[in-house]
Amino acid sequence: MSNDLPKSFLDQLREMTVVVADTGDIHAIEMVKPQDATTNPSLITAAAQMPQYQEIVDETLIEARKDLGKDAPPAQVVSLAFDRLAIAFGMRILKIIPGRVSTEVDARLSYNTEATIAKAHYLISQYESHGISRDRILIKIASTWEGIKAAESLEKEGIHCNLTLLFGLHQAIACAEAGVKLISPFVGRILDWYKKDTGRDSYPAAEDPGVLSVARIYNYYKKFGYKTEIMGASFRNMGEIVELAGCDLLTISPALLDELHHTQGELVRKLDPETASQSDIAKIPMDKATFEAMHASDRMASEKLDEGIKGFSKALVTLEELLTDRLAKLEEQVLAAA
């Protein structure tokens, strides 16, 4: 009689898919031990407000003040600290994981190719100044046409990119044609849109519109031999993850990772490159005009991309306000101690 314990869904998933932690919470990453980790402005803003990370925030602000001098206006100090905070979290995360961390370009630059490239150069230079190889960093950029063009340029320099807020096949094809390293199609946000648009409360996991969207992208990429990695993101429930078992990567919240860890049974591979290569799919030539036409005709992708950029931008404003308040408190403490 075998003494082997049944494998959890998480253990089985790791045999066919690279599991990534979708969080800025360093303690959660230590618990789940993923290969890679992703963050975004909302996650960093949330983490920056947790008492256990106050030290990272304070160190970043103090260092920025020191580098700019005592006469620099608070707004300038906050701006520098703001850029460095994502790096600070990224460096802490890289001490825990063996793989890569995704660090996001300011979402407010999503429609500006040159500004996105400049910000990516800055982020990479900051990591490299701390001895971290660019191979361990993915620069996260929104999947606008301008963002994709920025990523195309960066990839040619050996700066790898993670194209986020991706909702439509046209975005995925443009990313693959641009030679982007990785894309993050947003499963749960697609489901959210369809539920609101149709008035339905739920979808069976196999019919989930977000799941179907990622499966379609996966089959297209494998059929035509694209090297761009697909990382399903933004999951609302475990069923979505189960239906995408076999995807190149899946970035999963700590709560859902825990649910997978505590679920036993057979996890069936749903996405397979061999099966995908046999798919009957027509290739779509992609240029800016085609991209814009497909984007305009895809109401869900248009609305969710716009909403996502606005949401991340709002989180950044909140983070700037948080840093401004904290800087004032730190400087009050310094004055009081003098």
C-alpha cells in the first residue's frame, strides 16, 4: 500500500505552469514561495499602508531627502521616493524568489511611448545600481498601442517587458509581433465586465469569458510559434485557474494560492501546446490601423483598458498623497528631536 499523500492542486499546477504570486505583500510571498512575483500600483499602495512595511516607506523617503538636500521642495522628494518605492519592494521580493519581479511604469504614461521608454530605463538603472541583473526584472506596461511600441524598443535593448491590462486578441497579437517577453491577460476583469453587461451572476468556469479569452490567445500563440509568454492574471475564483492549467504562467493572489494548496484531487491539463498547434486558426496581420479598428469594435477591451489605466493612475495619486503625509510627519519628528 502506497504511503504517498495525494498531491494538492497547487503542487500539480506547478508541474505544468509557472506559478507567480500576485501581491506586494512580502510576508505572503515568503509563505507561498512562488517562482516569480508581480506587483502593480494598487498592490504597492496597499502594501505601503501596512504597518509592517512602514520601515521601507520611511527609508525610501529619508534617502530621497538626503539625496536631494534639505532645501528641495517636498513634492520633489516625494516624486523621487515614489519612483524608488517600487524598486525597494522589488528588491525585497527578489531576495525571496528565484525568478523575476514585475515593476510597473507609471500608468499615467500609458499613451506616451517616449516617456514610457525613459521611465523603463530609469527603473532598470536603479535595479542595476543595486547589483540586480535586468534579466530578473520585467517592466510592466499597459497594452496600449503606444505601450506596445515602447516595449518593442525596450526588448531590442535586452529590457524585458510584461504587457498588462490586456483584454483583447488584437492586443495579444500586437505584443507577440513586437517581440514582447510576456503578456498578462486579465481573466477576472473580463468576467466582471460580462457579468455587468449581461446581468448574469456567474458563469461556469469552462464558459468564463476571461478563461475563453486566454485560451484563444494561448492557441493563437502556439499555433503560429510566438515566443511571447502568456501569464493569466486577475483571477476571481479557483475555477478560472483550474481551466487554465497548462498556461505558460499564472499570477495568483495569496488567498487563491492557499485555496489551491488545500484542494486535492486530479488537476487536468487544459492548455497544451501540441493540441494548440493543430488548431484551425487564421493568422491576423497586425498594424496600427488594424489594432485601432479591432480595439474600437471590442467594447469590453476598450472599456476595461481605459478603466484599468484610470484605476492604476488613481492608486498612484493615493500613493503620492500617502508619501507626502509621511514625509511631513518624519520631518516634524526630526525638528522635534533637534
